[in-house]
Amino acid sequence: MPGIYMHIICRDGQIRLYIGQAVNLSKRITEHQNIKQRKLHPSLHYSALDGAEWDQFVILAAWSTLPDMTNPEIKEETYLLLSLTETWCCFLFQTLPRKTLQRYLPALTFYSPEVHLNVACPLLQPGTAATNLGELYHSDDALLRSYAQASLKKATEVRVQYRADSLRLRVNQGGEFCVFSNTGYGMVQIGYVKLSLPPNPLLLPSGNIWVQAEICEEGTIHPHHACQLACGTDPALRIAFNIAVVNEEGVTGTHWLTTTGKCAVFKCNSFVEDMEGLTREEIEAKERRIIRTRGRISYTSNPRESVFAE
């Protein structure tokens, strides 16, 4: 039968509440009690439940009959009514983050301690979940704070990995990259590597251009390596970037991009290893590499004190 339930959890001597909804209450409660199910679907609720001293389920509201869920209109109405009722219960028992309660409830003289386990308002999920995790990031409660920090860190790692995988695919197979103007001449940025474009009336300093990278095996040097100042064991010696250009006769050809920047050597060193799947920690532990922190770049060695090719 459909309904709303409260899960009372005692963890480290602290009573915590979670409000949930289900079309099939008995099935949902059984799922919550299944350890394998909890591992497949991590949440703040399950984080509190794992390691709890004791827990208890309480039915707060239940439908007397099972709606016809094969009817699209009845199904939609049932889920809406469940969400409305769950939201009302979350506000009633104050199981949502403090800022959410303050945003939607009248001014109160008393709020329950921020120790409960609903992250987002049921009527506004999933769009508010990430925002509310941010609110819990500096919570006074250790369980809420550690869960929010771990979840946001994981989300950031997944997002960064997705971007890296997408960039790796575009670079290896060839793809379009944005062209921009810098002091009057065109440049293209591939990841965190900037390369100058050759003078060509058809390569305008705006729009996109097709670029492909070639990375040769470790211990070898690409004959068209982009970084002219790379030397020694620099991985930058193994990478080259080519673009399609059109000459005055309209014939399409290949042009190998180059750079004479010292900092570009460090960037290309990291870029090559990034493309080859080394972790950020592995790359940043080496000399002549870059460190990326919140969009800013620093260096593991001082470019002014480093040796470069003549």
C-alpha cells in the first residue's frame, strides 16, 4: 500500500529522523534493511543507518486502497500526493536542513537540532539536493558534515574525470577547439595548453578549428613535437598537434603547431601524462609539471631555474 513512513535511527546516542514515501511501503522498508541495496544507493540516510545502535520504522500515513498505477493520470496524481504529504511531514518534524526550513516555514522561535536525514525537499528533488549538500558542508553535526564533504568531493572527482575523458577522446580522435585572439594573432587552447596558429587569412581569430594530437611511445621523440624548448625526459617531446589549413590555392594540408614558451613545456608534460591516464597525484608529484587548483595553475618546479633546450 502507498504511504509515508518515518525511519527513527539512533546513531552514536543521537536520535535522527528520516521521512520517506513509497508506493509499496513493505517493499521499501525491506529495501532499506538490505545491506546490499544500501551499498548500491549510498545516501545520508544510509550513512546514518550503517553503524546505528538501533532503528525503528513508523507509518505516518497510508492509503486504504492501492491506486491503479497502470493509469498514467492516476499514477501522476498518486506520486504528487505522496510528495505533498512527505513534504508536509518533513516540515512538521523538521527533518530538512535548517536553511530549507527557514526558507519555507514562517519565522519560528525554535528549530530542532540540525541532525536529521532528509537532504532535499521532496517537491523540489532532485534539483535542490546538491545545493542542500553545500549547506550541510559546514554543519555543526559531524555526521552531516562528513557525508556532505565526501559526497561533494566525489561529485567533483566524477565531473573532472568526465571532462578529462571527453577531452582525451577529442584530442586523440581529433575534434573542434575554440580559436581566440591574443594581441592580434590567433590561438587555440587544448585543455590547459595554448598554442599559436600560423598566419593564414582563412584561420580567423574566432570560431572553431579542427585539431588532432599525436603522442608517440615513451622514450621516443615526435619529429613535430609542439614544445620547442622541451628537453631530456620531458613527456612534452612526445606530443604534437596538427591542424587542417588551406593554402592560397585552396588546397587543404596539415600544419604542426609549435610553442616556444617555457611554461608550455610544464603544461605539455602534465598534459601528456593526463592523456595517458596518470592520476593527478602521480603527475603533481613530479618535477617540471603543473598543479591545478580551482582553475589556477602553479608549477612543481620554477620555470626560471629550469633547463630548457637551446
